[in-house]
Amino acid sequence: AKANEIVRAHNYHTVADDGLLREWYGRVWLNPPYGRETKTWIERWCEARKSKEFDQSFLLVNATTDRSWFKPLWDSPICFLYSRVRFWSPTGNFDNPTHGSAIVYEGDNLHEFQQQFGERGKIVIPWGHKSVVFSDPGKPSKQEKLKTDDKGRAYLYAAKHKRLAGKRTLSIVPAM
């Protein structure tokens, strides 16, 4: 498949393989089918997340936060991409996406996720009953700290709600 020429996954599942029935392990990159099937794939991803079936996962979805399937994704760090993702069609042409995209992360390498995706979009990190919006990658400033919740997941929080050092800004907003 053309997509795997770029991703280079050791295991690659197509529609014919029915990835919903397969075991997900290691590092998972998931770009579920868009449309009516999205909800089923998100439910499967959430089950795998809860059971720790994979070590870490990147989930590429439409940034349509009004959809019912999006609600459980707020429990994970999400990067809302600044630009729309264009996909190659089987003929080699690019499509014209109608929605923005988001990458949902699950795993123990939150700092690396922030480093890799922070320049590409706005990252929202769950923090108890609130979410922290983190812009601009890099190490936390003196006013920012990483905390760990009861599950051992790291969360970034700021001592101040207003503008912080440099171009970095944190906003604390209610979680969905």
C-alpha cells in the first residue's frame, strides 16, 4: 500500500484484513475510515487504550468535536493541527479535505509528542476536570511544572493563567 511506503510499519492492515479484529500492540498509527465507520474504530481504540493493548498510539481524526465519537478522546492529549491534512488517493492525486484534523496521543512519551507536534498545532492535555492548552514546543518554563496523576501520566500545569515566558502560552479550560 502507498501509505505504508511512508509509514514503514512492520504490520500493516488494510480493509480486507479487518483491523478491528486484529490485536493492536507496540506503537500504533491509526487513521480510521471517515464517515459512519469512525465511531466503531474510535470505540475499538478506546478499548485498546483502556486495556493498555498498545504501548503508544497516534490517532488521526477529523477535528469535529461536536460528534459523539469525539467525546472519549478528550481523555488523551490532542494536537489540533493548524493546517488540513491532504491525503493521496490511490491514483496519486491529493484530495481536498473539508475538515481540519487532530492527532490524539496515548502513551508515556508526552514530552516527545509535544516536541514533534507542538509546531504543527495546538496541543490540549487533559488535567483532571480541566484541560491545559499548550502552545509552542520546548521545555517548560520556570512557571510551568509537570505533575503526575494517580495513573502515572504526566500533566503540564501553569502557576499563572496569563502569558508566560517567551511565546509560550498556557490556558486552563474546562474539560469536556
